[in-house]
Amino acid sequence: MRADSVSVGFGAGGLLRQVTNMAAGTMPTDAVDLAQLDAGGQSAAAWLGGGAAYEASGTGTYVAPVYVLTSPGAAGTYNNVGSALLALD
């Protein structure tokens, strides 16, 4: 084993392990920490607009966006980009 490597054993069922004090991943093969995951979730919600939100409390829950269309034939409220775009088509 290399000097800078870490090994975590998962010997018995039901015993959970947690890696703590981990540096944020910077390379494609690195692990990511919760702060990085939360930042990604918040960015994705911001890109969606429409009031979409990401609850960064460790639950990883998204709040759906609301898109209100007023165009004739497409008027209505939509909670995802695909439905809103289909209504406009």
C-alpha cells in the first residue's frame, strides 16, 4: 500500500463507516465531499430558474421549478422544462 493511500474495511454487515476531515476532490478520480455535492445541486437549481431550489441540508432534496406560460395554446403552469417546452411547440 502506498504511503498516501487509505483503506477502509467493510467486514461486517450493518457497520457503517464515515470518512471525515476529507479534502475536497480536485481530480476526476477523487472523492467529493458533501460541500461539493451541495454546490452542484444549488448550481443545477439556479440553472433551472422558476423558483427551483436545492435543500443543502444533507437530504439532497430538490424543490421543483414553476414555469407559468401565458402564450395562447400553451397557457398553464409547468413544473419541468420538458413539459413547458412541449407546450410551446
